[in-house]
Amino acid sequence: MRTETTFATDLQRKIDMKTKPLGSLGRIEELATQIASLQATLTPRMETCQLTIFAADHGIADEGVSAFPKEVTRQMVLNFLQGGAAANVFAKTVGAELRVVDAGIAGQPFDMEGLLDRRIAPGTQSFLSGPAMTQVQCEAALEAGRDLGVGGDWDAVAYGEMGIANTSSATVLTHKLTGAPIDAIIGRGTGLDDAGLARKRDILTRASARTGELTAIGALCEYGGFEIAMMAGAMQGAAQAGRIVIVDGFIASSAALVAVRMAPEARKAMVFAHGSAETGHRKMMAAMDAQPLLQLGLRLGEGTGALLAWPLLRAAADMLNEMASFDDAGVSEPA
């Protein structure tokens, strides 16, 4: 029976015996090791990927922290369902499935085919003056996410989001969970000008001062969004099911940070797709000891960066399964 130690040794030898100089495939070799270790096999499967976009509205948007009105959340969900967003295009390009979840969009519930209804409430409360959500709501969002993460049979999952003002939630969550100052995390989000950024900084600073040190679930209740909470739960569920979780950018990484603080074992399933252009993303990466695969200057969300990273995971598994060894190819090993 192969032990964890002998498995790691056998896996490293399999990688090293491919027809290449030792370590020459860099991060691809690291990915192959992570995938094979998560699946506990020397011949891992990495053929199917599914993107779930969680959408919800934020009460803090009413305080003027975003360049776009709250109505854009609903409008973009319609765009996803009609196939017109960047996430739709990229999903088609890389052969990933896509689904959209209403986690808590303002207004009346949708009645549209293709939208999963998991709405907790029609948006959170403004966290400037009180908690964004109750603990009951937070736990319901986490549980709904876990159910979605556990279900299905994809080899990898990616999670995206849509929610006007959710960079504000992600900023304060990161501040509370890492201790990094607001000024080191805050960014322009959907394109705030200098005056808008100053207003956002003032509002988030005052909001964060309402509370002291918080647990992960406490921070989520106080400052999170329903889509962030549901995404954190989905990441936990997918990790529990032994799936690779491709983490997108700034907002998705705030959900990953919450998920890891609540369930540290979920970290081994996570692959971080790209370094966001949002200022605070580096703080998140440092807090999770993560190195993003790509640097593309993205700050869109929707899971777009995660989709672009998916082919790298397929390539890593294919390298392990299909690339010839020195013995197979009749090539001399390194001296």
C-alpha cells in the first residue's frame, strides 16, 4: 500500500523522468504535483471545468462607493444569460460550462430559464451603519454554496461574481482578516475617479471602525455579500469533493480567504489564476501564500481570469499522463 511519503516520491520521480531537464517546466510541474496529490493518483484526470457566477447586490452601493448604479448587477445577469459577457466568450473559447446563480439580487426574483435561484434576500444592508447580513443569512449562503460545490462531476471548478460595490466588501473583508490597512487595499473598482476614490476610502474607513477584531464568519456577516459568502461555501464544498478550485481575482480571492480561514484544508485544492490589477490583491495572495499563474492586468471579475488559466491545468495533467519518459523515448537520462 502506497503511503503519502512514497506517493510523493513516486510522483516526483515520474515528473523528473519525463524527457526534459529537471524542473524545466516550472509552474506546470507544480500544478501537476498539486492536481495529482489532490486526486491521489499518478494519472490524474483534468478534462472538464465548470464556471459558476454568483450574483448579488450590496447595500453599501447606496453610499456611492461605485462608479456604476446597483441596477447594473441585474442587467449583467441578463447579459450572462443571453451569452454576451466576457465570461460567456471565454467559457466557449476554453470549453468550460457556465451557470449563473442568483444569490441575492435586488428587486423581484427572476423567472428565467438557466438561472439558479439561491437568493437569500434582495441584497445586503449597508455595512456603513450595521451588519451587511444576519448570521442566519450568512450561514444559509455558505450552506447553499457548499451544496453547489459538492455537486456535479467536473474535474475543476471556477467561481466568478457579479455585484456592484463588491470591491468594497472585498476590501474591508481583507482588512479585517489580514490586518492590512484600508489604504493598502482599496482600489478604483469599476473605475472611480479621484474624488470617488476618496469618498470610497472615507466610507470604508468609517465602516471598518464600527467593529474590532473579527472571526472569518463574523467579518462575512458584517461586511460580506451574499455572492461572496456563497462562493466561499462553494470553494469549501468543491475542495471537500476533491476538485481543483480555480480562484479568479480580487473578489473571488476575498471569498477564498474567508473559506481558508474557516476551513484551512480547502487551501490545497486552490489554484490562483491571475494577479488582479486591484491594489489589495497582493495582500490577499500573501495572506494565503499564493502565487497567481498569470499577470494580465485584469480587473473584470466574472471568473474571466480563472477561465483563462484553465488550459494550463489541462496541460499540466496531460504532461504527467502523456509526455514520454526517458525510457519510453529511448533518450539518455541526465548524467
